Amino acid sequence: MKKLIFMLIIALSFVSCTQTEKDFLETKDAYFGLTPPGLIPEVFAPGIVSDSTWAEHCQVAISPKGDEIYWSAWTGDYKTEDGSKNTEQIFYSKFTNGIWTKPKLAEFTEKNPHGLNGGPVFSPDGKRIYFYQVKSPWVSSDMSTYYVEKKDGKWDNEPINIGHPYNTEDQNYSPIFTKKGIAYKNLWGKISKYTYENNNFTFIDSTVIHEGFRQAWNFYMSPNEDYVIFADMQEGGYGDIDLYISFKTEEDEWGDPINMGDKINTKTRERFPMVSPDGKYLFFMRHTPGQDFFWVSTDIIEELKIQTKRK
């Protein structure tokens, strides 16, 4: 009897721990303990991620469990070898021992301090981080996607070039993963589509969302591939590059992209959209004087979807 009770206690402890890990995004500590935004975008984590000492760049990367957040930024703390220009570097914070750590340079970029390191993305299982590196700044053909793996709870410090077929002679932005085992890469209007299985990329084909639009920089494909958000400049916009959204139609085709409106877009530039792992928040970068990340409830996406159906 005592043995049975002991085994039940162990089992319940295991379930409790597993549930705690699974539900971290539902706790008050998620997203740095910040009060979640509504339908009006707010600066994300001011003084932590959106910091006046650097200019944020590319999309925010949040681990599937929500306990690690990575981002990249242009910073004067790391210059090109001749000291003439700032470089893009990856920073992170993680929830450890009940607190979020202070932002720190990602250790796996330390061997490329004079180059560019950006666009961090977690693999769907959270065991890899993909990102791009440019070891000869301002030479776009030098841009390649790399990855590091997590082993025994720690990230490797030796980035591995993922090679072909993902890396090509074009600019190699970080992959966008979906639940369907698909990875996408942007090629400024034409999108490369790959299967992603056992950490391997296999090229399928190229696709175009809409002939009248190009997708500038990294875009966001929803996990179910039922909508895509991207940056572009179009007539009738708000003055610079705006964020647009396209929904899949009942015929499984991409509908006409629509501007995401004046709650998201302004006279300045908006780009680098990303939705949080729990699907609750849309993140993007706005070109404020210091370039900041913003976040907003994804209810705004549902509102746009309803408007689209009414047309």
C-alpha cells in the first residue's frame, strides 16, 4: 500500500511539473509579466527589448513554451572591423529561477562580433534556433541561415550552416514554420516552399501570394497556413511600408491582400510581423526614432477576417 501511494505521489508530481511547463504562457510571468495589450498596439517590453540604447530589427522570437525571448538589434556596442558602422546582433532574456534575466548577447553569435546576426526563429519543437549571419557586412550574397541546437538545456556555441537546398545564392532570411511540416523563405515577392521533416529542408516549389504585391523582408505565415501577414508599399497606404494581410479563400487560394488599417500602420514604416506561440498577440516593428517592437491582441486579425468576408 505504501509503495502504491509513493508511486501515485511521483506520478502526480510529474503531471504537475509537465502542466506547469506547458502552461507557462498562461501565467502572470509570461511576456515579462507585462499587462497584455488590447486592440491598440503598445511598445513591447520598453527598457528591456525595446530599448533606447539600440535599434530593434527583424522579428521577435518566443520559444514554444514562452520562457525564452530572442530578438536582434543594431547596436554601437559591436562595430564593423574598421569601426565605422554599427552591426546587428542577437540578444535574449529567459525565465530562470522565477525571474527574467537581463538582456544579454546570444553566446552563439560571439564569434561573429563584427558581422551581422539577426532574424532569430525557434523550430517548432523549440530545440533549434535558426538565424542568419553575414560575416562580411554589406555583402548580401554572404547572407546564410545557420542554426544552433539545445543540448542538456543549453544552446550550442557553434552555429551550423544549414546548407543547400535552403541556402542559395539569394538572400537567405530565416525560415517561417507551420504546423503542416512546411517551411517558407521570402525572396522579395516569390516565396520558396520546403518540407521540414527530421530537421531537414526539401524544396517543393515557389509560390506568389499576389501578383500585385511583393513580400518585403521576413513575413508571417500562420501555423495552419490560413493567413499571411507581410510588409509592402502600395498606393493608398499610410505613407511608407505598411503591413498587409491575406486570408485563404474557400477555394484554397490567397485572397486579395488588405491593408491592416490605421491601428497597425502609420506614416512611418511597419514590418517584421510575428504571432506569439499561443496565438494571442501580433508583434511587429515600427520605425519610431529608435525602432521599437510593438504588440497587439490578435483579435484585430479576427476583425479583419470578418470585414473581408463581408465584402
